[in-house]
Amino acid sequence: MIWYGHEGVVRMLLERSDVNPNKPSLSGLTPLLWASRNGHGRIVRMLLERNDVNPNQRDLFGLTPLSWACENGHEGVVRMLLERNDANPHISVPHWCLSILAFASTHTLLICVLFLIPIALSYLRPVYD
């Protein structure tokens, strides 16, 4: 359902108490990973409105929803994930051997870099204040 962006079906499933929104598919992708990877912003927003959805859960290759959204250039999804405040842009992605910010900057994903730099700097401020 999430691969194709069927919002109504996702909404119906999220209303059920027996549905775990962090359970990965056979390919290791959670609903948030699928939606972030494919740029389904409305579904990402629905999932991020829940406190029980983990925005840092990795797939089988170590990619997070934020890294998928950056890699595929989904600006709106990147913004939503970063607004959640618990999506960690400093997670190192194994097959990139870089943080998400470093990967975005070396692959000219300018829009992701523009969103990630202020967050990276906010981690440094307490050290220099």
C-alpha cells in the first residue's frame, strides 16, 4: 500500500491497534522507510504524527528514512523528518561510509545540505558557547 501511496488504506491500517508501524517488510523496509524512499509526503506526515514511529530505524543496508529521502531528492520529506527533531542526521550510513550530511554534500544534493547544515551546527553550538 505504501509503495503505491494509497493514503486511505494506510490511514485505515494506522487506526487499528494490532498494526505495528515499525514492522519491516520482507525486504527490511518499514512503512516510514517505504514512504520516505518514494517521496509519499502525506503518508510520511501521517506516520510522523504518531509517537511510536521510529524515524531512525534502518533498513537491511543501514539506510534511514532521512538518508532515503536525501538520496532520492525528496525535499518535502527531508523537511518533515527534520522537523520531527528526533530524526538523526548524524547517523553514518554503512555503504556510504559517511553521515547523511556528508553524503548529501559530496553528491550535490544541495537541497538536503541546506536543510542539514543548520542542524549540524546546532550540535556544535553548546561546545563553543
